[in-house]
Amino acid sequence: MRWIWIDRFLEFESGRRARALKNVSLAEEHLQEHFYSYPVMPNSLIVEGIAQTGGLLVGEHNHFRHPVVLAKLPKAVFHFAALPGDQLIYDATL
């Protein structure tokens, strides 16, 4: 994995649930070029952060013996743009 889209875990119960934090910072490379005058975190990277949170939860529970892949995301609704200075909280439950 080249990029990690979470900064730290706030809570982690092995095999049960995880809560991760992502601080959106203007220092991040993707914000410099996404929209020149309006830096915003792309929704695809937000989804990737959610997938990584769940993937690490599942992977840790299985002792990382098998690769974990997000196979399908039927629907995602974004109500606000993720701007520099925002904090994203990702929750995953098994």
C-alpha cells in the first residue's frame, strides 16, 4: 500500500470495531493540485480511508494471513466537502 489515508486509530477492538481519524491538511500533496483555488479532499480518497479502516480491522482479526479487498460500495452520499482543517472520523464494525 503506497498511501495511508488515516492518521491514527481512536478506538480499536480486535474483531469488533474500529474508529480512525484523518486530519485534512493543506500540506497534503493531493490538495495542492486537485482544485487550484479551492483545495478539497477528493471523495474517492475519503472512501479509501473508510476501506483502509475496515481492511485493517479485518486483516488484524485474521492475523494478516489473507489480503482484504473492498469488493463493492453500493452507495455513498457526501453532504459536505472535506476541506483543510477538517477532521474525518471513520467507523468500521464487523
